[in-house]
Amino acid sequence: MLAAFESTKIVGFAIAFPALRDGRLYLYSDIIAILPEYETSDCELQLRLAQRDDAIRRGIDLIGWMLDPLQINSAHSDIGRLGAITRCYLPNVYGNRSGCLSEDFFTDRLMVEWWIRSPHVRACLDEKRGADHHVRISLPANVLELCRTNPCIGPLVQRDLRRRFERCIMRGYAAIGFEICGQHASYLMGSYEDGII
């Protein structure tokens, strides 16, 4: 567990635990939580970087977590800024979600891989150009607001996003970049090998 402080006040924390993936030890980042008034700060980014430093000290090369593909800001931070990648789309992991959006809103998730020692991650952290991509998976940058104002849109957007991701993954592509440009946000899909790029 790692915590972020402002003076003596805890403003955020991260919890991770060791796990195995294909016989390889990695760190699974289960949760990062930030106080609402600090969500626009770089607190989450700093907690991720602290997780990276901790993993490197322990001789671990990979950190993983799950990401809601509709959470544009998280995708931009995780994939665009940190250099994490994803090549696994998990449909409706927790079952249909009721509440603020729609009872038909699926809990689809992307399994994120952060190869923390890779040249790709170093380039992203240094704000240099990332790996070349071949396909864009684009959606409206305000997709969550659209889903809230018209709950019927959510399941349609999710089904389309799932179909496009599954098609790219079957072609051997991973999401290796993310960008927000005007009213559109895009997952940048390209080739990836463990820890290589």
C-alpha cells in the first residue's frame, strides 16, 4: 500500500499485490483512490510512478490493472502518458450495472499491462513519440456525458467498442497509445511484444 499526503493529510492511496501471469511474477494494482478535490491534480500519476519505483526495487518488470474503456481521462493517463498497453478486452466482467447510467450498461474492462522498464514506457514518460500505430479506435471524448444524458446510447457504444477492440486484438494489435483531439478520443492500436517497444 502506498499513500499520498498533503502535509499530514492522506489525499490518496494505492493498493497492489503480487500475482502470476504465465508463470511470471507481476504486481496487480487493485485500486487507486483519490479524494475528489485532488482528482484534477497529478496525485494519481504520482501514485502510479511510486508503484513503478517500488516494483523496480523488487525486481518486478510488469504492473497490471483493469480499466473501463469508456473512462477517457484514465485511458489518456494510463496508456497515453504512462505508456501502459492493453491487448485483452474483457466483456461484462462484473455483470450489468444499474444506477446512474442504465441497467443494460456493461462492465467491460481492458486488462492493462505496464512494462515498466520498456523503451516504450521510458519514451512516454519522457514525453517523446511512442510506437507507430496501425489502427485508431475512436469514440466521442464526452462519451460518459452522452451516456448519462441518453442511457440508450451506452450499451450501443460499448458493443461497438467491444467489437472493434476484439477485431484488432485478433489481428495481434494492442492499444499502445491514446490521444484526445478536440471532440474525439482514440485508442492507437499497433504491434507489441512483452517489454520490447
